[in-house]
Amino acid sequence: MPEPLAAQSAAALAQLADAPLPAVVPYTPQTWGWVVLGALLLCGVFALARAWLRRYRTRAYRRAALAELDAIEAQEGGVAQRMEAAFALLKRVALAARPREQVAALGGRDWLAYLAGEDRRSGFSESQAETLQRLLYADARLSDSRAEPAQWLPRIRHWIRHHAQPPYSVSGTSLQHPSTDRMQGERS
């Protein structure tokens, strides 16, 4: 008598082997093209990080100036002293950003033309030269309603943030007053 069907099936199943598993796919690239592409991407990321760090360092004088402008804005005292300090800070920022020969002698209309040329959207214009002269040098500077800090401080802040990037590295420059630098040099 023939074996029952269940016994035949069991014998046939016993002869079967497990299916072989595929080889493990490696995570390393299989061709040189991927290695080259990975190296190029890594170099690109390194170059971007280096450019960001250089830009961060060259803008340190801007961050320091903005912090000092915040201190001037919060300062107690007269409008005249605050405005003098703000415009002195603006001049120091310009000296930190450009060569001394280009900025130091500027005043009045030339100074405002320089400020407007460095950042056209800052709100400084040559038509404001008379107000600026009265604000900085006249005794009756507080009588003019255009001499309010609320009008000038936002312009100064905007100029500090957005003036043209200097053509050379300013990472070693300081925003200290020149007389302070001289006094520190005499002590050493």
C-alpha cells in the first residue's frame, strides 16, 4: 500500500533547505566615484564652515559697537551727551572698517556723504548736514526737534549693521577711543 499522502509530503518537506539569505549590503561605497564625491562634499562643508567663521570674526567689531550703542541708548543723562557718544561710536566703527586716511578727516557734509555711500538705506543724507553740525557742535543743539535720539539712533544702528563689508580683515581692530589706545601704550 502506498504511503499516505501526509507522509509523502513530510518526506518532501524534509528534503527542502532554507533559502539562502542575500549577502549583507556594505555601507561603504562600491565605486571610486562615490568616494570622490564624498571627499568633495566634505571639502565643501569645511570651506563653508571656514568662510562662516571668517565672516563671524570680521564682524566682531559690529557686534561690539551694537552692544555699546545699546548701552548709550539706555544711558541716563542728557540728550547731548548720548548723541555725542553715539556719533563718536559711529566714527570709531567707520575707522575700524576702513583705513584711517579714508575716514579720519571727514566731517560735516563729507562725513554724511561717506555714511550715505557706505549704506544708502541708512537714512543719512547731505541735506541733514546742517542739523548734524548743530547737533554735534552748537550750544543750542537741544532746541531742534530733529536732534532727538529717537531719530538718529535707529539710523546709526542700521548703518553699523549694514555698512559695506571692509576690503580687508579687521579681526584685530578695537573700538576703543584713540586716546585710550595711546594711554595703554604709554603704560606698557
